[in-house]
Amino acid sequence: QPQTCYSWQNCYVPPASTWCGKPNCATFVADVTIADGSYVAPGTVFTKTWRIRNNGSVTWNTNYKLIYVSGTQMNAPSWVALPHNVAPGQTVDITVNMTAPATSGTYRANFKLQSDSGEIFGVGYNCDVPIWAEIRTYAYSAPSYNPCYWWYGCYNYYDWCGNACYNWGSSSGLWTDFTPWW
């Protein structure tokens, strides 16, 4: 059995309960909802759910928590308790309600697990990598002009809504000899 196992080698893979060699360790399994990089409309409340495997050697109880550790919190709670006990090798779906920021951008909130004794741990080879929610938003801003009008130069514009053309240089303002080409 090699001490270091790389994915391209034919290696012995120990049981899930001893994979990390640490009592508290997790493995990211899947984004159940809201895949990384998903578009979420600004200000929208969304639900992020991760599937996590207990790769440690102890059972996680309902006093274990998923805690916010860094990034843009997006109105996520500081922590959520695990919904049920999770034995070594089993998975759990952990859900957090969040709100997309009101401004355009890419946002990421990082989370780790916390044991009932206060030990903070994550995923990855050393059980120290956070899991995250990463979204994109695009805030549309209304134009600062009236969208009914289309300008023909310095003085003239066409009112698409009223189907009339105006000439600021005439006494009436209405350009009566204009015929749209469409």
C-alpha cells in the first residue's frame, strides 16, 4: 500500500471512516441546488443545498453545525445545525437560505463544519477547505431617457409610443411632413 496515493495510480483506498485519518473530516459530494456560477436575479432569496459525506471516524450529531466563515454572506445565517445524525461514510444534505446582492457581480460565501466540541473542519485532503455558494448577479438599470423616443439629430425625435415625429425647431413642435420609412 503506497503512503501517497494519486488519482492516476492503482492505489489502495481505505474505508471512508479512515480516509482522512482525522475524527472530523468531510467530503463534498454535490451541489444539490444552485450550481457554482449560477445566475440569480439581484435581491432574490434562494436556497443552497450541498451534499456532504462524513469521512471522519465519529458520528456527527445535530449539535454539529455548518458555519459561515468568509466571503460575501448574502444574508445567510451565521450557522445552521445538521438536520440529523450522520455516521461515518454517510451523507447529509445541508441547506442554507440566502439572498443575492442587489448589485451586479460574482459573489461567494464560504462555509465550514463545526463539531459539538467547537472544532472547525472542512473538506479536502487535510479537511480544511471550505464549501461555498458562488453566484452571479446582473442588476439592470432603467435607461435615463424615455424609451418611446428615438432622436433624429439635434432637434428632431420620433415618439414610438405616440407614433408622431416632433421638430423642436417648428412653432407647433409637431413635424407634420414626416413619413416613417417602415
